[in-house]
Amino acid sequence: MGFDDYWYVVAESGALTQDRALARCVLNQTLACFRGADGEPTVLFDRCLHRNAPLSAGVVRDGLLSCPYHGWTYDGRGRVVSIPSLAADATRKLALCSAPLPVLERDGYVYVRLKRDAPETIAPFRMPHFGERGWCTLRLQNRFSNNVANCVENFIDIPHTAFVHRGIFRSSRTERLTATVLRERGEVHVTYRNERANLGTYAWFLNPRGREIEHTDSFFAPNVTSVVYRMGAKTFSITSQAVPVTDEETLVYTDLTYAFGVLNAFTAPFVRAHGQRIIDQDIDVLGGQMAVIRRYGKAFRDTPADLIHSLVDSIRSAIARGEDPLALPPFSQEIEFYV
């Protein structure tokens, strides 16, 4: 078991076409992504078999990808179907093929897996309520100058919101929150209690009566976080897929999904702008964190309020050791902290 056993987003479905290739990098591996003549997504390692030129810089026509160096042309199965310097029958006799990586298309995303013989039990994360009637989903894509571990910690971390997003999302009010933290089956789930009004700029709309909010944060191995707020008839969730580009760079696909009833369509521009503003602030603070880590190394000091992050680290560390995170024993604990 390793990180290459899992599925990672390489593109939104609409971005992958039959007339251009997309260059992507996952776990330090460069990839060329395009749609074959049958419309199905194809992902190859980004190197031509001939002279290792980058295929992602090539031309795609009718689902065929041509290398920019000598014109070697690949179909959607990675087979070399044309070598301009050779006759057609000579090309066929060579039977050259760049074996495509496993690919799945689901919920409007195209996923790739770097390991061909990974367990079939591992599947891409299902995006909640995607395409369901009564729900609106807005998609954002952002690049962070930090690693996956620090990104997912940020995405399910309440205390930072009162400072990094002061006034926009939360403010520091020293309100006591309690939570149940549970680790099981490669997942971490946190159920919060006592949250009511500390929601920043749009609290008047999201929770006008100040009722207790149903708030859960979750982590799904190895790179997905989910934040869900239920406020009476309104539900708002943030689902983030943190794709490891390199050890210090992460491409994050974020779904803002909500059910506001008849107001869904009218609120979309505000939700998108507000969500992106918050993400921009996280990009800045995580970039600064990585700059300090490069200078001084990673030396974190945890408090009881950081139990959530410790459990996420325990799952990712198990994967890094080649172990199955499902084998970790279940763990549950009550915590409290102030925001």
C-alpha cells in the first residue's frame, strides 16, 4: 500500500477534450492527458517513446496525440499509430505502445492512478450531491505552495479561521466548543457542538435565528477533506481534493456545494467570490508556512486541540510506510477548545 495506490484528479471533465493535451504532475510524475477518438479519457506518462520529448506539448487531432519532436502519433490506447519517417506497414510491425495509466471519470472529474495493479477496493471519492436536483455545486481550482499534509490540516482546522479569515469567516470570541473526534477505516470525523453565530460576514443569512449548527469535518485517506454545515433548512459543504504535485506543491480542486432552496442560483456569484477570497488567504498563509519549513525544518508542537491533525498524520504515515490505513485501530476522544 502506498500513495500511488490511490486515485487523483487530473482534470475537470469539461477541460479534457479531443483537440488538446493537458500537462499534469502527480506525485512528481509528469503526465499527458487527452481524450481518444472514442471520447474516453487517456493519461500517458509525459514522454514520447522515441526521444523522450514531452507529449503534452504535442498536437491532438480527432483523438490522436502527435509528439512535437518527430510527429510520432498515439491513439487513446497509447499505441503508436503513425511514425512519419516510416511507411505505415513498418509502423504496424513495430507494435509500439505507451501503456496508459488507469483512468476513471466520475462526478465531473477525471481521475488517474499511478499504480496499475492497485487494489480494486480503492475507488475515487464520491463528490456529495453532485448533479442532484436542489443542490448547486461550484468548482474552484487553486495551486498551493505547500504539501498535501499541511493543506488538508488547514482545510479542517477551525482555530486558524478566526485569524486568517478574521471577520470574513469567523472572529476570535473565545467561545467554548466541544467535539467528538473519531478515527476509523482510514477516515477521521469530527462532530462539533455549541456553534451558533460565529460565521462571519454572512451569518445573518446562513443562520439568522442563531440556532446550534450541525458541523462535521472529515478526512478521507489519502487527500480528501469535507466540511459540512447544516443550519436549519440550509446546508453548505466544502469538499477539497488535494492532489500531490511535488513534495512542496499541491493542486486543490474544491467543490462548494449547497442547498439554499430557491436562492441557489441567486447566491452563486457571492458563494464563489467569498469562497475564493477565503482560499486566497489560505494560499498566502500556507505559502509562508512552507517558506519557514524550508528554512528551519518541520518542528510542530501539538496541543489537545490538534488531536484532529495528529490522527490525520497517523493515517498518512501508515500509507507512507506501505501499510494499509484500514488496519489502524478505531480511536475516539472528546476534546474542547476556544474560538
